[in-house]
Amino acid sequence: MRKRIPIYVVAVAAVCVLLGPVAHPPGEPEAVRAFGRLPVLAEGRIKPLDSVARSTLLVIQGRQRVMTPDNAELTPDEWLLDVLFVPERADTYRVFVVDNPDLLSLIGKSDESLAIRYQGAAKQAMALVGFLPSRQRRMSFDEVAPYLAQIEAQEKLAEPVEAQARTRFQSAVIQLYGSLARYVRLRRCLEPEGTRDFLGELLRLQETLADGVEAVRAKEAGRPHDEARAAAVIAEGQRFIGMSETTDILAIPPEDAGADPSAWNNAGQALLETFGQGYVNPSVLAYAGMGYAWRNNEPEKFAQIVKIYGSTLERRFGRQLRKARVEALFNAAEPFYAGMLIYLAAFLCAVLSWLRWPGPARAAAWGLVALGWAVATAGIATRMWLEGRPPVTNLYSSALFIGWGSVALCLVLEAAYRNAIGTAAAGLIGFATLVIAHYLALTGDTLEMMRAVLDSNFWLATHVVVVTTGYASTFLAGILASIYIFRGVFTRTLDKATADALARMVYGIVCFATLFSFVGTTLGGIWADQSWGRFWGWDPKENGALIIVIWNALILHARWGGLVRQRGLMCLAVFGNIVTSWSWFGTNMLGIGLHSYGFTEAAFWWLSVFVASQLALIGVASLPLGRWRSFRA
Amino acid sequence: MPPAARLIRDLLVSLRLTVVLLALSIVLVFWATLDQVHLGVWAVQQKFFHSVFVFERLGEMRVPVYPGGYLIGGLLLANLVCAHAYRFRRGWAKAGIWTAHAGLILLLVGELVSGLVQQDFQMRLDQGGTRNYSESTLYNELAVTDATDPKFDEVVAIPESVIADGATVQDPRLPFKMVPRGYYPNSALQLRSQAPGAPQSPATQGMGPQVVATPLEVTYRQDERNTPTAYVELVGPEGSLGVWTVSTLLGNPQRFDYAGRSWKMVMRPQRHYEPYSLTLEKFTHDIYPGTDIPRNFSSRVRINPPGGGEGREALIYMNNPLRYGGLTYYQAGYENNDTTTILQVVRNPSWLAPYVACSAIALGLAIQFLIHLAAFVRARMRP
């Protein structure tokens, strides 16, 4: 029986992962899901509406779930439907995060006026220590709308200030303004402002189109005409122009299936063509029909229209539709969220194996890491297929890949040593990198298009992958060293054999890291020479990578020269964590150089905390060996 | 061997020295990265890497506070060469280490050379326009042209640094001396009519009396350029001809006649002439549909070889520069509503060194890693 426990644990986890896309989100009607799979062209690529909904929600409110005022939970697709077709309802949902106190006072709120009063002592205590929010963080569009003019004025003042020189208030007001603008653009993507029955309007337009256009022509030519008709057509045209100017989502596919993505139109442009071609674009009509059914709560009609529209697209855009479907499924499956939980469980099992039940807990940890890694592999492979790119294309995917590479190395280590150290390190790094990736995803679409200078699959596949593997292995050496220090100082579990094994592992991984970080960095130099005519430019990101190479070389030379022994090696490897995190994130925070991605304040705070924690760990390791619990006589 | 020599030898071949130098270089690179926020990348290179010592201003004095790139790199090089000469033993066990370190020596030397000889310029080309020179992004010159003959220009170019020094310039091709009377390394210009209270300008000739120059803080930012202004007095054999204001902000050359010839004078970015010229046939700037994310920039240029004759066409785009005449042209930017392309022009004769060096190092590290891996696997296979 005891032998089977690990198998049961892994099997339960696997079933949970597989059920994810089916069970979550709970109770979403199939028609709504089918709507989420419809393709649009946004941010330069064709993607499902589901992705538009999710990335918008992540940017404006930091999470995908939406709560209505009467505490019902909406899926991203349901929220998007309300935004598109029943905006007055969507305007009441609290989806705009406002944290900055000055910004709160700008919109007439304060910490007190937003405080949440919990019933019961337990909840109050949890709110006090920060496990429950102590105040409402999110505002609805209706709550913010009266202050739009002030927000816009403040944004205009803050916008010219350089990103790294902005105050917290300035950054916050720019962020809020951006979120509001994004929301408004989305609201006008399929229907104009203030309409309640767009389908009816379009059908009437269709009927009177010929006469109306004739009246306008006559008016322009100075001939006698029906003034009211002409005015109605001109007013309609003005609304369509308004729509086409305010949205950035191209929802209307071209009539033929030509591969040229620039032929996609936004709804406003497509409607303007009505007057020339004499009929309303059928895709716009289909969306207006869905809007009508959704607004009037007629689920059968809604399902029917979505189905018919989907099948007309199927004939022309089979390939794009297939991709959009896979992407929507990928969104719902949330493989990296599942991976995060599995890695955490694996880490706990591995620790358990050192303290108690070495056999079953170690086997369970091994199985869970393998499962988590398989899930992450599937997720990364899907992203690569969707994007048609090598695995690392931005900061977000570098976090995924660093985790993936480290865990792969850990699996090799565990296969060789079988002491649960590899699985513990895998669980820790896998979990941490996926948490980092989660926060990096808050900046928007993570499958974004590549800027011209980065548009080279060859170099992305070589330089970026190799240098990221170098980062991953340097981190891994640091994590293994932390395990050594933790177990040695705080527990009695670090016996001689384990300590020697860990020392060999760290040394081997540092050798591996030296090779990969060096080759990756020089490949970057060669890319720079190919594209900018210079091998080395002392750009911050290049310097960061160089420091990693030199640091690894320093560790190896210090060990060969006998300057450090086991404990010194561990301290140097832990410092490698600081060096690598600086290169990965710190250099981006300087806000200069060809490689930088922009300054993020929260990230800076976390980086400082991480550096402090690593320094503290080195301090702990420097305690005299007599104070280490494992080495005490 | 005398004890002192032995001490020096032991120091030079020691791994302790290697570790210390590596640690020093990490601090140097890190410090230089932080300083880029204030100084910009070019000034940082001069201060930290292309120097024996890093100097900091302490009150009025410039004090060496830290070893610079040349010192650390030079000592590393000495350490590397000495250690390998001293410990050299034949055999395969260290083959990887030897290869990697030989590559490292080449890399250090190559970067030293390119740091000394690499030059950077920019070429701005309008649609349909042709140019046979590129311009420095950092340095300016005062160009005085004898434009009497419409078919032929005789140009005397005086580097900005000479004007900054305030030294009088006497050139055999010019019938007058040039005496700098004032110099602002960075400045703003205004029309005098728009600045009523401004003090009297020292300038008496050309555009000078009509403009007001105000000194500005020198900028080191990568996206900005200093715009110097100087007052230059021209002195002929029979006395002063007057004082001119020259500035890179004054676009067109100022003309005057003297000694029966007509002259043009202009402060402009330093030029680097080539025996051939480039013509911009078409600049293209693609974006992803529905966004403003750039997808591609490219410049189709025609290379007109020296002495006329049939040129050839080349397409310069991201990650695909043109190498011609010992120079590398790559797409750096655009302006004027996509009708002007900006090409970065780099001359680096030692560009091949890092390729060879890096291949050697990567090969060496890979060999060494595989040797270790094989030993490890063999040890584990043993029962």
C-alpha cells in the first residue's frame, strides 16, 4: 500500500490538470465559449476574442475574474460580451485598480471611504495582517467617469516626464488613463457609443440605403434632394468614422481568404464601405445580431448566430480559426498556473522526504516534478506553435524558459543522485519562475509581435536560448547552495555524504553555467556585430551577461586555486543569484540602452528584497561551523 | 633566482591574482553600467574601459580612484600568459583549458584594438539623394570653403577641439588667421528680435548680430547631441575682418568675400569622405497591421563606385547590414516622415577577431566540460 502512495498522488494531480480546461470556467455556456474563440486581429496578430478579454483584464485589474456588483462571478468572455454589447451594465463592474492614495483623492475617494468591514474576528485578523484586502482596490467605470477630465489633465502633465523620473502618482495616473482608454476602445470596437439596438439601426440603414446615398449625392451636386434623408445618412457616417477612429481592434475579416493580414478592418471602416458597396458588411451584421441576442437575453438565438458566423468563417479562415481555438483552449487550461501548484507540491514532498518518509515522499516529489515539467513543456510548445517563434521572445517567456531549463537540469541531477535535492530545487525554481511569469503577464499580451530589430528566428533560437540557459543554470547553482546552507545551519540532515554530493552538484552546474553563459553572451555579440556593426557596445544588458560570465569564471578559479572550500563555494554560488537577478531584471530598470524594456517600480522593490535575502543567507553561512546544527559535535 | 624575482613570478602566475582581477573587473563593469544613466555610453567607455585609471572629481582635483579597463585587462593578459607559460605541460587533459584561454587572449587583444581604432559615423540620406560622406555623431568641425570656383571647392576643416582650446589657427590655404573669441560646448540660439533684453553679442559680421547664444549644460544622453556655438574673429594682414558667430544650429553656411575670393564658413558634424557614394532609392517602414509596432525598416541603396561605372544595388535592413569599402552600414533610424534614412557607419578593422576568439573559447569550454562529464559518468557506472 505505502509503495502505491506516490503513484496515487501523481495520478490525482494529473487528473486535476487534465480536467482544468473542461471544468474551468465552471458553467460557462458553450455559445459564450464559441464566441470567445472567434478570431480578430489585435496588436498585430490574429487571436481569439478570449485572449483580448483576458489580456485586457490582466492589464487593467491584475486578474482575469470579474465580480459583478451583486457578487456574481463572470468569466472573461462574459465580461467582454457585456463590454461590447451592454456597456451600461459593464460600466458598473469594478475592474480598474487604483492603489495610489493621491490618485484616490483625485477621484474623490480615500482609504476610509473604501474600507471593507469584515464580520467575524477571524476575517478581521486576516485583513489586519494583509491576507484579505482591507479596502476596495477596484473601481467601476461609472465611479471614475465623473473625474475623467481631471484624470486626462493630470495624464497630460505627467506624460512628457521620462518613465524613470516619474513620481508614483504620475505613473499611477498614466496607468489609469491607459486602462480607461483601453476599455473605451474595446467598448467601441463593434458598436457605436450610446446605441441600444444597433441591429435595428443597421437593418433600417440597409433598407433606406439606396435612397439615402442618392439624397447625399444630390445634395453634393446642388440638386433638389430629401434633406432629412441626406442628413440621416451623413450623421450615420459620422458615427462610423467615430467608431473607426477610437478602436484598435480589427474585428472584421476581409471578404476573401487572402493571407494578407492588413486586409482586416475595424467595424467602423467596414461600415463606412457600406455607402460605396450598397450593403452592410455581413460580419458587422452578424456581430450586431449577437449583440441583440445577448442584450435581450436570448441564449438560443445568440448560440445560433455565433454558430452560423463561425461556420461562414470556417470556409475562409480554417487555419486561423484552428489557431484561435487552440489559443482559447490554452487560455482556459492555464498550464503555467497548474504547473505552479504542482511544483509547490513537489517541493513540499521533497522537504518531507528529508524529515520523514524518505522513500514514498521522494518518489512522489520526483513524479510531481516530472508532471509539472511535462505540463510546462506542453505550455511552452503551444506558445511556440502559436507564435511560430523560438521559446524566448520577451521577458515573460524568459521566465518560463529559465524555469523549464532549471527543472530539466534538476531532473538529470535527481536521476544521478536520488537524494531529493534535485526535486526540491526543481520545485522551488519552477514555482518561483512561474510566479514571476505571472506578474510579468500583467503588462499585456505575452504573445506580442517582435519589434523589427528582434525579428530574427535564428538569433532568437541560438543567442537567446543559450544565454537564458546560462541564467537558468547559474540560478540553479545558487538554489542548490541555499539548500546546502539551510539544511546545514538549521537542521541535522546535512551529513557528510549529502554535503559532498551537493558540492559536486554545485561545481558541475557552475561549469555548465560558465559554458552556456559564455557561449550565449558571445553569440549575442555576434548578433550585435551582424545587425549593428559592433561586437561589444557596453550596453547594460550586455554588461549584465558579461558579469555573469566573469562571476562563474571567478568561482571556478577560486576553487581551483584552493581559495575556497565547500562552504566558500556555496557562498559564491548564492551570490551568483544576485548577479543573475541583476542581469535579468536590474539592467532593465536602468531604463537606458537598446535592450531595456522599461522601468517597473514594484519589480525594483522585489529585486531589492531578493538581493537582501541572498546577502542574509551568505551572512548565515558565515557563522562558525560550530553553530551549524548539522556540524555540531 | 633572486627572491624578489621569484616573488613577482609567483604573483604573476597565481590564481589568487586571477580571482582578484576578475572581482575588480566585475565591480568596474557594474559601476560603469550604473554611471551610464548620467554619462551616456560613449563617455562611460572612455572613463571606465579605455583608461588606465578611473578618475573622479574630488573638489577641483581629478583623482584616480579605481583601476581602469586597460590596467585590469592588461594585468589579466599578463597573468594569463605567464601562468600558461609557467605551467605548460603537454597532454590532452588540459587541452580544453588551453584552447579556451588562447581564445581569451585573442578576445582581449581584439577588443583592445577595436577600442583604439573603431570609428562610428552616421549617414543621412534623403529619398533619391546621393552622398559620399558620413558624419560623426560626436565631433564637429568648422569648415571654411573657398567657393570662388563654382566647379570646385577647397575646404579647410578645423576640429571643434581646436576652437575649444582657444588657439589661433593659421593655415597656408587661408589668407587670414582665425582667433576663437568664445566657445560654448552646448548652446541654444534665439533670434535677437525675440530676446529684447539679451546682452550685446561679441559678433559683428554675418548672422552673428541677429542671434543670441545661451550656453547649456553639456549632455551625455544617447538620444541628444551637443550643439556648440563659438565666436571666431578673422584677422587678415591689415587687421581684423570682424567676429562671426558659428554654430551647428545655424544650418546654412555664412558667405563673405575677402581677398578677391568668396568664402563660406559653417560649423557642422565632422565629415568622413569616401571615394564612392550611396544613393537612397527607397526607404520602407512596415508596421504590424492595427498597431504602431515596427515590423521592418529597410533602405534600398545604390552603390556608385569611384570613377563612375555601373553600380550595384543593396538592401540594408534590420540584422542585415551592408559591408563595403571596409565600412559597415546598418539601419539605425529614419526621420522626415519616412523620407530620410539614417544609416550607422562603423569602421572596425578587427571585427574578425571576436569570431575566431569566441569559437576557440566555446570549443575549449565544451571539450573541458565533456572531459569532466565523461569522468563523472565513468565514476558512477563503476559498481
